[in-house]
Amino acid sequence: MRAGLLLALVLGAAPAWADTPRTSPIPHPSPRAAAPVQVATATSAADVPAAPQRPKRRPGELSTVIMGGPAFASGLPALRPRPRPTLAEQAPVVQVAAALTTMPGAIMMSPRPRPEGLERRMSLVPVGYRVTPPASATTGLKGSVCGNALIRGRTIPPILSQVRGCGLHDGVEVTSVAGVDLGEGVQIDCPTAQALATWVSKGLKPTVGNLGGGVVALETGPTYACRPRNNQRGNRISEHGRGAALDIMGIRLANGVVLSVLKGWGTPQQGQILRAIHASACGPFTTVLGPKADRFHDDHFHLDTAEGRGPYCH
């Protein structure tokens, strides 16, 4: 066998299995192979097949929410955010309001109501009324005398006199009573100071009421003075010589008007109220004298607490 092959190579002869095949076997087509694509040329627009319709966006789809729906998104790439507003269109207040609403117990931006006291003062100032001082200025025993919180003043040393019937022991200098100012003060004894406090708080102030804003001060004449009655020689010693009397020349109101005994007693404007004030002193004081008593009292009210006599008002 080996000898035969060698001889064939030498003689140039090739074996039958060494010849090149003229055709090759074609494999069977795969069942999964795609169908051949046929390219057709359109002859008119009608021959062009219609493009398949895109499915509608689902409600709440992200692109719809961001782009504001198909009408807004036409001509724009999908999912493109809206442009930011310019600096002038931005509203920082909205951010502040949003922050306030997220705070627990946040208060809305409505203004607070004005205090009642502020409104009251504003209504009084234009007409000249004086604001009433706080209660602590006229109450409490500190700064008071005669054991009465309404009577403000100081104690004074005894006033001695060589004249029989004159002198003031256990005297006080009263500067205000029930919030009504007495100027430089009146020097009287405590029974007279108590009568003054009763009259001012329960007689004078209720009688005047809100006229002119109310009573703020009393204009007083001399108080302690060792002299005879009406300064007439031979008369008995006046209650002024004992510190048991005081004279009222006028009543000052909050608006600055003074009810003057001398100028107003006989006038239609002040006469009626002055007569009512005169009558209101009868009771707290045992003696009340005014212009209708005599010529010595035409410019003031004389008020005293003389002992051993009933109320005498004239």
C-alpha cells in the first residue's frame, strides 16, 4: 500500500479524494431566521403606510406633570423642566408664608389689636384731659397720714401759741386727697383731714362727675392762722386757729377750667354746679359757709369741724 502511494506521487497522479469539489452543500435554512425584508418604492403619498399611533400618556405620568400636558410639551424634548422665573418674578414672601404655615402654632400675619389703655389715652389727649395716675400713687399707707390711704402728706411738729384757743397739736400737712391735688398743702388736724377725704371722694367728685374731665385740684386759701373769726377784733378765735378749718377758693378741672367761687357763683355757667358742691360738703363738715352767708365769704367756701355744733350750712 505504501509502495503504491509513493508510485502515484512520483507519476503525478492524485487520489480521487484529493479532487476539489465543484459545488458545496447548502445548509438548510434555520426555522428562526427572519423573513427577507422587501424594499418597495412608493409611487405616491397614498401608498405610504400610516405610522403607528403612539399610546396615550397615562394619568399622572412624570412627563405630563413636569411639562404641563401635551399642549405645553409640543415641540419640546420630553421631560424638559420649565424655565425658572426671572429674579423680579420670584416671590420670597411665598416661601416665608410657607415656612410659617409649617410651624406648629404659627400666627397669621394679622396685626395685634391695640391695648384699651392706649386707645383711652389717645381719646383724652386731644381735648386736654389729664391721664389718671395709677392707683398705687393714691393708695397704700406708705406716704399717707392719719391712717387713711386716701390722705397723702406728712406729719408736722406741734404749733404752739401764747394766745388762748390757738395752736395745733398732732397736725399734718395734706398735699392730696383721693387723687385731688392741694398744691403746697394745708395744715390741719386729722379729724379735719378725715372729713376732707370723705367730702372729696363721696361728695365733690361724684357731684362734678366727668364735667371738664373731672376734678384734679383744689385751690385753697390760708389754713392754720391764729386769728378771730372773719378777722374781726373781739370775735371768738376762728377754727383756723385750731387747725380745724380750711378755705376753698376754686375747683380746677382736668381741662384747665377753674370753678371760681368769686367769679362763678353768680354766673349761669358755674353758679349751679358751685351751689351743688357747696351743698355736698354739708355732713362731712359741721360748718360750711359760702357767698350766701355774708360778705366775708364771697370768694371762698369755709369748711370746718368745730365740736359741739350740728351741721351749719349757709
